[in-house]
Amino acid sequence: MKSAMSIHDSSTMSAKFLEQYSMEETIRKYTRKTAGHGISYLLDHEYGKIYFEYIKRYVPESRLKTGIRLWEFGCGAGMNLLHLVSLLQRQEIKLDFACGTDFSEALITAARTEANEYMAADQINKVQFTVASNEDLLDGGAKGLGVNKDELLGSFDLVFGVNTIRYSHRLNNVDQCVKAIRELLREGGLCIIIDMNHRFPAFRSRLREWPRRADKFTILPTLDEYARPFSAAGFELLKKENFCWVPHSAGPALTRCCRLLGPFLNLVAQGYAMRSLVVAQKLA
């Protein structure tokens, strides 16, 4: 049971996050027109490649033809989910339904605007965004979608999140998040998480903390810590590694530089790469 102090701290932290992720400056970082070159490159050449690889390998052929179901938690303004939906359409993989959730109503509003602006007419009615926190994905998501949660149980082929599950670790509710992910996934379904690598030395957030000692609200999980809740919940770990040297905020020049250096850096220092990747599969 959490102490009164930890509950107070978690509430304070949640309030700070909500304020931060409701600001216009933050929303601009998560929308396609203003997010920057780095994230566009990563969606096309890194993240999208990972999603597509595991979808093709582990989602049954029959579901690829009849329509797969996707859920992104901590979706921000929807760039990642909308890009994957577009990628699947280009690869002629049918979509049945896609849902994006985030605790910030401002970001969900931005995601809905993005969907209306960029999605093809035949896809837009298959994608919904709604407010739900990571620790309340199933109940909060069902409420936001206006459905009974039984309609969501065991029905999704892929649940994924980018730069979001670390907050569940900091708030001590990651087990609740992973439990909900497991309940959403069908047997054999996949969860893919991508988040910051604690060993990467140059994150601006870490540099701002130095030389002050980082507290529990700024600390980053290790790769093993990212993976552990999934193992504990009965998932099979399909991949656990560090990858990617291109910052989300990189401009064209820095993106090209990081791309050129990436293969060499992977040979000599992959454990220090920018991102942590965990791919887990729900077993029966």
C-alpha cells in the first residue's frame, strides 16, 4: 500500500505533467507540422520498421486480411498511431480499429484534429482518440469510447507506447499499466514499448539535473526494469535492446550525422544508444 506521502507526491507529479502537456509549446512538439525533422525520420525509418516487422511476423495472416486492431497508450497528439495506420494502408494491411489514449485532454483534442486533417476518408472512422491514463487504460478507455469494457478485452493485436511508460515507473503504477495491456491483447498479441535509455549521456533533461542528484521523478528505468513488469505478468520477451541515435528534435543536419554515425556507434556502444526497446508477446 502506498504511503500518504507517496500518494501526495504522485498527485503532485500528475498535476505537473498535466499542466506541462496542456501547454501550446508542448502540443507543437507532438503535431506533424511542427514536431521537427528527427521524429519524422524515426517514424518512417525506425519505429515504423519495428512495428511492421513484428506485425508481419506475429499477427495471423487471416487478421491481416480481415483487419487488425491497434492501441497506442500515451499517444500524445497521435503522430505515431496515425503514421502506423498510414503505413499499414500503404502495405495493404487492413485496419479494423485503432485507439489512441493519453491523460492530457489538450493532446487528445490535437490528435483528433490531426486525424481529421491527414487521414484518408475511408480510414478516419476506424480511428478514435480518447482520454485515459496509463494505469487506467481499460476502464478509462472503455468509458471514453462509450463501450462496455468486455468489448475491448482480448481483442487487440498490438498495444504500443513511445516515451510514456517511464512515467508509470515513476508513479509506481507500471504493474497496473501492464495488467491492462495484457487484458486488451488477444492471445499471441504484442506489446512494443520504446522509451529513453538511462545510459544515454546527453538527454537535456538529465543535463539540466546535473550536478544535482536526480530524484525519483526524473530517474529513468534501466532496460531490465522496462522489461521486468512484462515478464512478471506472464509475457514472453521477444526483444530487449537499446537502439537509435537520432533525437526526436533533430534538424536535417543532425539527423544525417546521426544516421551516418549510427552503424559505427552500434558496434562500439549500442548499450548507450538513445532508446530502449522491449517487445513482449502475450502467452495463453
